[in-house]
Amino acid sequence: MKWLNVAGALLLLGGCAALGARTEGTSGPLAWRVADLRVETREIQGKAVNGRAFTLVIRNISDRTLTITTMGEKRYQPGTGSSS
């Protein structure tokens, strides 16, 4: 019974770890990773607000020449249920 409890706890912890933010991956011919992740304090409407800043590193992993013309972004605020 102890073994079953330990196995269940490991599965639970492993599942929670998978929910964290992804900091690297691939998408078609591109590999990407987040570098220099940091917290920066900025002033917004007279209030100090902590935000995340990072460098996005993109690498072509195909044998073709690629030209990037646009970039979209989505931001998520934990606990608000909204994004923009």
C-alpha cells in the first residue's frame, strides 16, 4: 500500500510539472528558446508593476532559407482567465 501511495504522489508531481511554462520547443522549420528570463519593475499609471522580460532566440532547423515577416504574441495573466 505504501508503494501505491508513493507511485501516486510521483504521478501527481510529474503531471504538475508538465503544466509549467515552456521555455523551448520547435514549430515546423523553427526551433525556439527563451533566454535571459528576468523580472522587471515598470511604472504603469503611476503604480510599480512587476513583469517578465526575456529574449526569444529563434533558429532555422531546416535546409531552406526562411524570412520572418510578422510575429504575433499572446499574454496570459494567471488567475484572471483572460488573455490578449
